Amino acid sequence: MFRTLRQRLLILIATVVCTTALVVPALRADDATGLKKIGQIKTRSANEIKSSNWSVGAETMDRDFTVYEHWKKYLGPLGVKKARLQSGWAKTEKSPGVYDWAWLDAIVNDMVDQGVEPWMCVCYGNPLYEGGGGTGLGGGLIHGKEALAAWDRYVAALVERYKGQIDEWEIWNEPALHKKQDNSNTYADLLMRTASTIKKHQPNARILGFGMAGIKLDWVKKVLDIVRKENQLGLIDELTYHPYSFNPDASYGAVLRLRKLVQSYDPRIIIRQGENGAPSKAGSFGALSKHDWTETSQAKWALRRLLGDLGRDIPTSYFAICDMQYPSRRNFKGLLAIHDDKTVDRPKEAYAAVQHLTAVFDDTVQRIKDFDADITAGGEAKDYTVFGYSAPKGTIVTLWRSSDTPGKKPEVETAIVTLKNTTLKNPVWVDLRTGDVCAIDASNVKTTSGHVTIHGVPVYDSVILLAERDAIPMR
């Protein structure tokens, strides 16, 4: 975890102009940093990356809200190494005992060919069977005897078919969403039952449970208590959650409480951010729809969520790759904009931002656990988030102003940043949103007692990097 930044606000502005941090109103980081641009981040496709922390949401194809054929060419170039799918029981089994896998075969096989590993959310229900559960978001869980037996057969067939390509299975999506009555017993039973079936057919499978909307600690505790009572905690490898918040940085208090709770049951179980995204315009379907958004604020939000997770060692997934056409209205959280017929219109700003992120941060880049830094800027220490990473070719530091919702205060500040116990021989400044790489004048860099101090660092409400030049892939 990163340490609290030590703030040193300079008061005598008139006498120390050369070292004071100034707020520059209405300055745009992409066109007025005052730094000389020397290049652009060179993006990488998934097949060029061995492994990373990054996943993208490829959900809702089980209900045809988005169509894989329309956007598959954008998947590999995005640079993520995993994609979350929903298995679509009702789409696959339309007659009792007859499974039509053609739609899912095409998706899974092509993803793997592109260097992207699917992880499968096994859901939803099936109206063929009494008690078969709902067929979409917020629907009821499977509970009928006949339906549960059919579910067991379906899960067994699903795992047998795809165990060569998939080894991560998530059990249901947002099972407690909008539930007025406690369903912890029903979900715990379904979780254990389904995990046991999966393990029977794929012993080395990783089981992801909960798929929780928000962070419901009481519900998690109830489910885990039931699973522990049955001596079945060993079935669960990860707990997934969906922490939608207007300011992505505002959720981490609850996230860390969730991690602490889960590890009190079994330190082996990790948490994974399994679904999270922001719309690119107002009026979207789903979470965060009541706020005003732009494609720029969406891009900032995505970078802050993903790198906020990386800085806390949390595997993470952006929701979603493509806008989705729900029956009532469109969900604008996609990285790709669509036409009315669900074909792709164009990549949004956030698509390029995520490309820049995946190009720089793969699993060869490791967080520095005791990293420490000071920042002198226009706000208080708690207004900024910073993490340090060790890359094969040098240090990379992520920094952003995290105090406000992306887009609320877009002004750029020029800050003084001191990186403790760090070496930067040829430092560059990078705007991860735009991909711009800029030189830092040597006169603004001071190295003293193993610490590097950089003056005139543009900082704003999106992620910037301070990095060794050789650590950034450039074109």
C-alpha cells in the first residue's frame, strides 16, 4: 500500500515563485503542459503480452445486447489479457437437454486465438424449468428441484466443453441485486453446488464467487458463514465485487474492509474487481446513469479505477468493451460507440486510454510495496494518489489528483514531486489518457541522497506517469 504523501505547501508565493506549486485554471494537460513532446506510447496487442492484471467486460452477449462479430477486431489490439463472459444457459438450452454451443464456441475460440483468456460467469436461469430462476440482471436464483438438476447437467456440459480454454468460473452475476428478502442461504447453496460440479469436471479450476453489486459486507458474511459451516471454504478461490462509485477513488475504504473480512475466513481467498465502468454520456442504462459524463471524463474514470486497483494488488476488469443496447435504453459504458444496429461506430477516448495502460503495465512491472513520495501542490496531501513500480527498464510512478470526480475540476496544477529512494536517469512525463510522452528538462530534476525531486510537474484529475524513458514503449 502506498504511504500518505507528505504535503509541503509554500506560503510565500511572491518570494519563491521558482519553487511554488501553482494552479493554472482551464489548462488542458494534452495541449498546454509546457513540456516538449518527444513521442507517443506504442500500443501492444494481447498476443504481444505474456500476462497482466487487466480484463475487459464482454458481458450481455447471452441476451444479444451486443454482438461479438461487430467488435471482435478491437479486442486483441486493446491489449487486455482476459475477458469476462456470461455463459447464457437460456440461450444455449432452448429445448430440454439439447445444448447449442455454436454461438459460444465462436466467441471463446476467437478470443483465445487473439491471446485473450475468457473467464466465465455461469449464469443466468432458464424458463424451461420450474424454479429455473431469472434470465437477466436482478432475476431470481435457481431453486426448484427439477431446475437445479438441469442446472447441474448444464454446468457439467459447459465445463467439459471449455475446460481446455477456460479455468476461471464465476458463479452468478449480482445475485443480491435489488433483493428485499435475504437470499444468502439460497446463494450459498448454489455457490457450493455449482463449485462442486465444476471441480468434479475440472479439478484445477479456479472458483470465483459472489459477483456482488456494490460491497455488501453483511451479505458476504452470511454467505461465508454458511459455507464455512459446511467446511466448503476451500471451494472458493476469489470473491468478485462491482464497486460502482461516481469518484472511483472513493470506494477503497469499503474495498479494503471487504478484503479484511474475506481473509479473516481464509487468507487464501483473494478479491477481484469483476465489473466496473463509467458511461460516456448522460442517460445511460445501469449504474452511474444519473450523472453527467463525457468521453473524456469516462477515460479519466477508467484509468483511475484500473490503476487504483493495480496499486492495491487487486485483479480488475473494465466494463465493458462495447456499448450495449438493453431493451429499455443503451448502456454507454463501452469503450466502443455503436450504431442503432449494434455495429461499431468508433473507438471512444477511453479505448485509447486503456490501450496506453495495457502497453505500459504488464506483469513484468511490479509494485514497490514501500514506495514513498512527497508532493507540493495546490491541494492537501489526501487529494493525490501515487504508486511506484519497478519495471525491467526502470522506475514508473503513477500520480493523479483523486479528490474529485473525474471532470469536476479538470485544471492542471504544476507540482513539485519528490520520489524517495528512487533513481531516474532520464525521466519523462506521460499523460496516460492521451499517450503523450514529454521530456523533463534536466534543470528541473534534482537528485539528493537517493531522492529525486522534479519541479514543474503537470498534475490533474487523470493519471500521469513519471518514468524512466526506457521503461515506456514509444513510437
